[in-house]
Amino acid sequence: GTTMWREIHIPPVTERLYKVEGLTEGAVYQFHVYAANLAGLGPASKHSDDFTCKAWTMPEPGPAYDLTFCEVRDSSV
């Protein structure tokens, strides 16, 4: 196989999750990220395990439900 790294998102991501679009079903992908702050760009993370692109078959997760809180304080729940 051939390894070819391409940037998929140039502006900083502010969310914890990022949806990658334009992948080819059946192709195998690896991902890695860089951290950026005022000091500059950090080193790349170790690449992910191989990920085979498949059609999404699970329903989208919904909001949390049936939550109960026993005690709420300034620093804990």
C-alpha cells in the first residue's frame, strides 16, 4: 500500500470531535493531529490505527436523558 498524508482541516478545530468528509468507502485511513497555541505548532501525534471507511449504520446519538443528581457543590456533582 501507499502512504500519503494530506491536511484535511487547516483552521484550528475548537470542538472535541471533527467530522472528516470526502472519504472513500472501503479505503483504509490513518489520522494524526497537531496542537497549536500562541507558541506555535506542536509535533504531530502518533498516527491512529488503521480505519476502514464503512457506511454509518448506527443511529445518531441523541441528548442525555433520565439523569439524576444526588448532591451539587461548587466543585462536584
